[in-house]
Amino acid sequence: MRWRSLGVLVLVLAVLAGAYYALEAKGKKSEGDANQLFGVDEKEIETISIRRGGEQVVLKRDGDSWRMIEPVQAKADRTEVASLLNAITSARLERTINEEPNSLGEYGLDRPALKLTVSLKGDKPFSNLLLGDKNPNGFSAYAKREDKAPVFLVADSLRSRLDRNATDLRDKTLLHVEPDKVKRVEMSGRGRSISLSNAGTDQWEMVQPIKAKADSSAVRNLLWKIKNARIKEFLSSGADTTRRYGLDRPDLIVALTQEGASKRLLLKKASNPTVGLYALAQPGEGVVIVDGRLLTDLSKSPFDLRDRSLLRFETTDVKAIQLHRDGQSLALAKEGDLWKLTTPISADAQAGKVYNLLYGLKDLRYHVLVENDGSNLARYGLRSPQAEVELTMADGSRLPALLFGKVERDRLYAKVATAPAVYAIDPKFLDRIPNGPDALKQETRPEAGK
């Protein structure tokens, strides 16, 4: 009986303890809810209005994005709006300072620094928030609901996050571009024109001023420079602004075709170099100022955008390498994930040095087209080249051999064996070509104790 009574007592205590903790948790949750300023979900918010002195900015939800409707009609900055929404939904009351203040002036609330107004779906009520001065410790700010008397404290970080003007909240993207969807690029200015066409599978072709393969990575880089360009200052969208800022005679015009739609960007260097660059995007937000470096980044010559690679391949597809340098021949073959020397000796090869050569070949670009017809090969040391490299691919095909001739100052002369043109490349590339088997073979570690 005594054991049974003890068991009942333990059970009762457990139930009471559970009830106590449940009530305590509920009390804490209720206390947390009570300290929330607004208790709204960001999906309920339809418009946000911020008044700073005499300026008012109004944002309105537009599907999955937001638009500014006052003081101008414009797209809103997604990141800034997300920060505002988070600030509103997470805002908390720290503590009440005065339930019935005689004067709001001592809190800076007679002429509040900020006024927040929000409209919610379904016309749900929302009590506007007034924000005044910082309190003496500087970590909090005085606030009150517009329709209620009590003055309370909120984190000063809330005031900082809500303290946004029209420029802060406008979308500062210069031109909305998706680089992967652009099909054509046309650039004109300073007496030259370039046209580029996307040939599919991310391969770009130069159409004007010559027909040639384009450097796809250079074209992609150019498009990303445009996509990432940001507006520093909004100027005007009036009818006469193009002429006023010299954009009727731009330094550069870039025209893009994306999914059948045309987009244009006009750039003009400001006479005052500290200003930067005047820009007009079409479609866009009128004349704006952007970083002056954008003009440099986009001012490319046909040579800059032409494909200047000597070989095109993927390093993972190479299965064999033939090398000739200074009278010596070397051969390497890939077995699984390992590279082996097969000529003039059989040995494990240092994978790092093999890939150093392959990556160097893949990234190799000429910086001067010396001659087109290959009529002076002896002059450039290419009649009897000092080095030659040939690659065999996994499917058994062989890429044209690369021949390397004389070095003159900052030039190493090179050519593709199957083409007549002679190019100048960086002479440092020779350092990647091994001059004998000892430079490639894996070093043998001595056995322990020997």
C-alpha cells in the first residue's frame, strides 16, 4: 500500500510540474507577443509609407515585387524592401516610458523624425508609428503609436532601418539584363562598331567588323558588367535631358537583344571627372550617374572580343600528350586518374606538372597576330621549332600540334601546325613545357631506415 501511495504521489507531482511549465511557457509566449509592436505577417502588408520631415515615400506591392508610387513612379529595390518588411514584422517594444505624457516635445515626438504607415490586406487596422529622438544611452529611440498616448522605447536600430529616402528605396539597377538569355550584342562609338551573335550553347560569334569566333568568356564578362552596374544618382527623365547631358552624342552605345526584346544603353563621360559617367538606359529611369569605370569596362575593340585561344579543349578529355623540346621527345598517357611517362622511360608522372601544362594550354591566348600567311617561319624560329606539343583526346582524335619558336623580348612566337598564321604569346609559357623526363617523373621516396 505504501508503495502504491508513493507511486500515486509521484504521478500527481509530475502532472503538476507539467502544468506549471506549460503555463510558464504560455506566459512567456504571451509576454513576447505583447512586446511585438505590430504582430503582422509580411505577406499581409500591401503598402508602406515613410514620412521623413517634408518627404514621403510610398511603396506598393506589385505581385512578387514592389513599386515606388511616391514621390516618383519607379521600381523599388528588392533588398531594401525586404529589410523594411523584416524591420516592421520583427519590431518590438522595449519598455513604456510614460503612459500619459504632458508634452511630446521632450521625446522629439511633437515633430517626429519618422512616421511609418502601413496598409494591410483586407483593410485590417494598423496603428501608425511615430519615431522621435534617441534616448540618452543612444541605444534606443522614443516612439508612440499615432492614435495612442503612451510613449515607449524601441531599439534605435529600428529607426535606422526605417530611415530611408526615395533614392535609398529605388531600384538602382542600370539595365535589367539576363546574360544567359542575350542573343545579340551591338556596340558602337568612337568610330567603330562591333556586332556579336550567340551561336547557341554559349558560343559567341563576331559578325562585324569581321566574321570570327568570339571569346565567349569575354562576352559573358561584358554582359555581367552591364547587369551589375548600379546607379549612383538619379538626374532627370525630362524631354531635354538627353541633349543637356551630351547623350545625343554618346561615347558608347550598347544594344542588346534578349528574348526578342531590345535594350539600349547610352554612355557619356562627364566633363567633370569627379562626377563619373552619364547614362541613359532604354527602358530605364531617365538620365543617371554611374561609376566612370563602366565606360572603360565596356569599351572593347574587336581584338579584345575575338577568340584568341590557340587550342580549344577540356582538360578532363585529354588522354595522351606528345612533347618535343630541345631535341628530346616525351610521351605521357593517362591511366585512370593517374598520368604515366611512356617515352623515353616508363615511370609515374607528377600530376601537378602535367595539369600545369594542360591548364596553361587551355588558357593560352595570343596577344599579337604577327602574320597571316606564315611566309617567314624561319624568321620566327618556327621552321625548326624549339618545342612542340600535341594532345590526344579520349575519343582518339588528335588536336593540331602547337609549335613554339624564338623568344624576342616579350614575345614567344607560336603557331598551330595546321594553320599558316604566326602569333606572339607570353614567353613565360615555355616554363610549363618540361625539358626532359626528370622534370616530370614522380620522385621515388627512400624506404624507411635506408
